[in-house]
Amino acid sequence: MGGSTVPAGRLVFWTPTAAASAWTDDARPPALNHEHHVRTAAKWGPSHVAPAWIGVSFGVGRAGRIRMGVAFSAWLRGCEHLRSRLIPAPGRCMRRTLPASAVSLRQEDVGTFADGASVQRQIEAFFDRNTQPLGWPHVVFATVEGADGTTVFLGADHGVMDGYTLAMIPGQIRDALEGRAQDPNGQRSLDCAAEERTTVSVPPAAEPELTAPWRSLLGDARGRTPAFPLPLGAPESPNAQRSAYRWLLDGPAATRFAAASRAAGGTTAAGLLACLALATARVSGERCLSLISLANTRPGKWRSAPGWFVGLHPVRIPAAPGADFAGTVALAAAELRRRGPGPESSLPHISRMLRTEIHPRFVVSYLDVRRVAGSPPHQRDAMLRSRIHSPAEVYVWLTRSDRGVHLSTRFPDTAVARSGVGRFVQAVAATASRVAEGHRAAEAVPSPAGPPVPQGEGDPLCA
């Protein structure tokens, strides 16, 4: 939760509950990612606790507990996928679902705390205990009634949410507080999951085209997925990871950066990947950026469906030391255009096609929160994640909003990794700033009219 400011104040926990007799069998098949997530947890057993929640925090102004309870209840009843659970079984996980009327909320008044650090520890422990893949509920809430109003903290098992879903939630709950109903067609993610299974049940004619880039990427890393381009060192504590956060570009600079990326034939996502490639060449001397990128796999008609609909894509972008931004953007844009179809890029499906388990190590995600379905997020809305344990993973999340471009990363908590990731992020930031400033200088010089530049950006929404 390091990227979120946690206020002092009165802390209340909210836990969805339902009678055991209210659950009914549901024949709809599970989403690929969710089933893989549940089966992986089942291998460890129900007594194994490994927090893997994600979440979001946001302010709602002066809202009393009665209004908050009504809003949370209305939102939960409109989210069918949060009233459903998967039970591991041979062949395929079995689904059970609750009717909307069966869900209620239990409140726990934890007490008043004079400092935000104490509140944060309480919330993290609450989320750790109550968002396990094999249990229910999948989502819980905490509210802090502070000097500036009520702040909501939502934590959810990753199996039922991705970053795009998290970005939609603050607007949905604010709408519920104002009595505005949710779009029922935007909440049918169980139907979206069923359609996903139908899509991947038919082997694609282009399967060799989908697997060839993967085999090339894995071959470069001797059968493994790409690693971060700098040493990470041996963990100083058992596989603990550390998080870091940085604004790369403010709002005006992000607009100039996007224009520079378009002028080079790419999008903001391609421009940021180019910055990562150039930073890799600068700090490590590597002549190619190799990583796995994440992308939203929802078909257009399911744009507002909540859930975990994320695909993996192999990325290789050449960038020798001294390479220029425009040429590298063109290569990054070509990589993004080469991405395969949605559901067929999910981790379990890719592993099945390659006949080997994929374990991502160096991963990059881009999300433009200005384009999420529904009410747009506010400036102070913040995404959250649990403490992760891994000796080799480095994840980078790039988020575009009205405030600019924000970078969040997690990596092994070692002195070597802290230094290496810090140098890498600094190089990315310096490159992005130079591009934005260079475009401002170019705009100040009149130039002959040229061909029209597309004004819309087709960056996939990632998570």
C-alpha cells in the first residue's frame, strides 16, 4: 500500500456475508485466469497464506456509515462475479453463485487511530486475512473517517480483478452513493468468462504465429522468460519484494510526449516502451529490451466487464546504445501491433499451447485510466497491492491520467536490486523528459504543413 496516503481517523471494516444455504450451482465455466489462480492456490492447500490481493483507495467526502453501507451493498449486488466462487474439482473448477438479495455486510468498528501508519498496518492485515483465492468473500472494504471526510480502501483477491477493474470501482461506488444505478450490461463478467472459454476451445488457425514469438523469446533466455536487464542480488530476507513510485511526466509534459510518440508513428504506450528500451541500452549495454507485456483481453462488447481479463505478450525491441527515440518508437509500435487475439493470450492458454508453464519475471503494463468505462477516476484515487515475495520478479506499471504518467514498480528487496532498478527508472524518466522537452522546442519552430497525424490513440488497456 506504499503508493497510497493513509489518513488517521476512525477505522471500520466491512465484510460481505451470506448464509451457506443461499449458494446454488452455476453451470457457467470460469475465466481462464481465475481458474488457474484457484488451482494454483489449491495445490498449496487452504492453510497456506500467501497474500496476493490488489485494491484501490479513494475519497468520498462526508459520507456517514449508513450511506456507505447502502452504497457498498448496492455495488456488491450489482457485481455478479463477486457473488460467485470457484471450488476446485477434477477436470474443471465448479462454480457456485449467490442471488443478489442474499448478500449482507458485517461492520467492525476497529477504533480511532492518531497516525496513518497504524491504520495502514491494520488494513493490510485485514486484507491479508480475508481475500484468499479459495474462500469467500473475494472483496472486503475498510473506511477511515478522518478530518477530510471518509476514505475507502477496497481489497480483492487478484483472481476476480485486474487493474482496469480497479480503475472503474471508485466511480461506481461514488455513483452508488448518489443513488445512480450501475449499467447491468457492464457487470456480466461470468458471461464474458463463458464466452472466453468457448473462444479458446477451438484451436486457432494462426497458432504457429502465436507461439513462434514466444518460442523465440524463451529461446533467448534458455527456456525461461526474460529477466530484468541488471543484477538483482540475493534476497536479504526470504524473497521479500520492495515497491517504488515516481511521476515520470506531469500533465502538460505527458501531452507533449504523446504528440512526439504520434509523430514517430506510435502511441503513448509505444513511446514509453521505447523509453524502457533506450534506458536498458544506457544502463546495461544490452542491445535489446526483452520482457512480457500485459494487455486487456476483453472484447469490445465486454468493455465494462469487471474481472481478471489480462493477456501476456512477448516483447523484443532492439535498442543499441545511442539509438534514437523515433526509430525505437517505430520498432515498439510494430511489437504492439503484432499482439495476438485476446483470450488466446491468457497465461494458462499460452502455457497450454507451448506445453510448458510460463513464469513471468520482467513484466511491464500500461493503463490509460482516462478511458475506463463509467465515471473517470479522481486525482487522489490510488491503486494498492499486497506485499509480494519473489526472488526474481520485476514488475513495472505505467499509468496515464490527467495528471500525467506515473511509474510504479516492485522488485526484490536487495541492495543490488534497489540500486539497479533505481538507475533504470532514472534513465527511463530522463529519456521521457527529454522527449517531451524536445517536442516543446520543435513546436516552437514553424514547419511546413505535412500529412495529418491521427488524433486518437489505440493503446490497449492493460492491467
